[in-house]
Amino acid sequence: MAATTDQAVLSEDDAACNSSSDEQTLLVPGTPALLKPPAVKAATYGTFVGYSVTVNYIIGTGVFGLPYAFYSGGMSLTAISLVLFAGFLTLTAIWVLEIMARAVGLMRAKRTGEQPVNEISDKCDYTTFCEVFGGMPGKISCQVVMALYVYGAMWAYVATFASTLQMFFTLYIYDTDSPVIYYACVGIYFCIVLPLTMLDLAEQAILQAFLTVYRFFAFAVMVCTVVAGFIYGGGYPISGSASVASDEASIWGFKWSGFGIMFTSTAFALTVHYNMPNSLSPVRNKKNLRLIALAAILTAVFFYFAVGGSCALYFTDQTNPLVVLNWRDYTGDKGGWGGSTKWWGIVIQLLILFFPILNLSNDFPLVAITLATNLDQFVPKKWLTTPRRRLTARLAIRFACVVPPVIAGTLLGELDKIFTFSGMFAFFLVFIIPCVYQWLSKRTMVKLYGKGADRTPYSGFYSHDAFVLVALVVGLAAFALAFVDAVLPSSVLL
């Protein structure tokens, strides 16, 4: 392990923070981009926009599947899991900031020959810090896990968008079950997200702030309409659904048979770590990065409890895996889902049903850009010697990020299965990789520069190896349980 680490940290030519980022100069082959100043000043933004972008990264399709997860796993089991998960993920998110700071500090120290200054003065993505501290094996393994998870996430975006748009078509234009409509909706989504994927993140600052406000408002409307249904009396009255009372014992208990769906959906909904280099590096005041990460995760957890818990309690056994589809029957009369349709019922119905369409038209490009930034590092530098080649490589990589999930979304659109698939790889991104590289980066810095060289502006008592060990054990145990639940028949776990 020591030989691998030493080789990794000395491979400056191959491990450069943001070496293929659009904001930096592409240099002659063999010269790390980090060692030269950027050609133009990188676009930056303030603390609130950084918070908005991070929240938008977290709250993707995951929130739409959480009510179904609350019902599948039971309120008690899901609530306990969500709180524990949020605590551990906050911890590992801060470790990602520490690892990024150490990677940047180490590379600059190797260049200048001075003691490392562990600050996030340059963008350093997941793939880069995995190579800095883990060598080429670390880089490749990280990229494989990230690609599988990100493709799964974008697959869920495609399925959610197409299902929602198809529902709009059948409700307001022509009622049909033809799969051609679904395929056409996938094609429309492809035409929307492909050009947006070609934009840089910092160019979307105003859009990100607007979408954060819209998300908060839409969540508030969802919760208020469900609360109004409870106040009116009874549960979800559509299609002979079981009432809240008839399902009360089951929904408040521990449904171990639904553990896999619950746990992987929770993991999927809170995964933001691999996006943090993209969302937080442009923030001007780096001292606020830890606060931004904490605030964004807590905000997401608050809305997940509010939306997931209330919807699961109200819709019970009729909770849709894509929960916004429960509002297609909203009338605004007699608790919201009864009587005749009112004009305000149509307004609320459209507001909530349109939520995934607007949300995912933005989220897909954000995630695709993150994947493309990491894939850029695998392009041989000899292919990037002219502007035409650089443009061709950039477009080809981003196109390759868009096409596979679109094809997968065309073939399979069942969200519960997609969340289970993606959630498996989320465990590695939010538990395994941060834990392993927190320990490895600290060990490397102390070995090369002495005691105290591993300290960063984001370090604290939680940086101790004991916390790393506990989080790693929890992550491995959770992954094992979710994997067994996904593979074995549910009857075995009852």
C-alpha cells in the first residue's frame, strides 16, 4: 500500500486537479494543468448560490420515490434510517472537503517544494483525488463506480420525466395506453437535455437559485394539500384505497420485507458527495463550504420527512413510486381528491405534476456535466493538441454521457427497480470512497510532511480515524443488507 501511495502522489503529470476543466488552459502533453495559471478567470458565485446548487444536486428524483420508500419500509424504520443516514452522510461529506483540500495542497507542495497548504484553491474532483492518493487503480475503480451510479441516476431522470409527460398527454390531450407516447416523451427529453449538457455550471447561477425557490414552494404545496386531506377526514379516497386507519398498524411498524427499497431509495436521495467538487469549488468564500454542505443536507432531510412521511401516511397502499402522479386525480374539493374539479384544483395539479418536468430538465445536465468532467481525464493528451480536437473530445464525451441513460430509460421505466440499482453504487460513493480516502490521505500527508500536515480548514474532532472506522463498518453492513434484500426473495427476510 505504501508503494502505491508514494507512486500516486509523485505522478504529477497524470493527477492534476480539474486537468480537463473548461476553465483551465490545455497545455502541451505531459504538463499538468494545475501547475499553470488558468487562461481566463474561472467563473465564481456566492454562498447562497453555492447552497442552491448543492440543494438542487441533492433533491433530484430521490424525493419523488421517498414516499413509496416510507410506505414500503414502514414509518419507524424509514425515519430511523433517514436520520442515521443523514448523520453519517454529513460526516462523509465533510471528509470529502478535507480530501479535496489535501489533494490540492499536496500537488502544490510537490511543485513548490514547500510545506503543503491544504486549501481548496482549485477544483479537485473525485477521480483526481482518488488518483492522487490511490494511484491508477484508485482512479479507475472510482470512475467505474461513479459512472454506474451516475448513469443509474440519469436513467431515473429519463424514466421520471417521460412518465410524467406521458401522464400529461393522457390527461389533457388523448387518453391512450400506447407505448409510443412514452417513447416520444423520452425523445423530447433527449432534445432538451442534450444542448443543456453542453453548458458550464457557473453559467447557470441564476437558474439554480430560481429552481431552489421553486422546489421549496412545490414541496410546501404538496405537504399543505395532504394536510388539508387529513383535516377534511379520512385517507386517500381514490379507487377503493385502504384508509389510513386500516393500514395504520402496518405503516407505523418495521417492514423488513421492504428494507431494500427503503434503504437504497434513502441512499439515492441523499447522495451529493461526487457532485461537491462541481457545486462548491466556484464558491468565493471557501470558509463557508462546510456550512453549505451541512445546510444543504439538513434542508433535504427536512423536506424528505415532510413530503415522504405525510404522503406515505395519506396515500398508504396507493402511494405511487413516482409520488407526484398521485396528484393527477386532485380536484381541490372535499379534501382535495373528491367531489368536482375546481379551478384552483387544476392549478395545484399542474404545479405539482409539472414539478418533475422542470426539475429533471435541469438535474440531468448537472449530473451529466459531473460525469463528463471525470471522464475527461481519461482522454489521452495527444488527442487534445488542437482546438478542433479539444472541441470534438468535449462534445463526444458529453454526448456519451447522455445517450446510454436515454436508451435505458426507453427500455425500462420502473423507478423502484432503478432506485435499487443506483442505490447500490451510492453506498460506495458516500461511504466507502470517503472513508478509505480520508484515512489514506491523512496517512500520506503525515508520512511525507510530518505530524499536523493532514490538517485542513474543515478538520475537527470528527476527522479522527475512529469515526472513519465506524462509518466504514456501517456503510459495508448497510450495503450487504441492501444487496441481500435485493437478491433474495422477500419471503426469506420476513
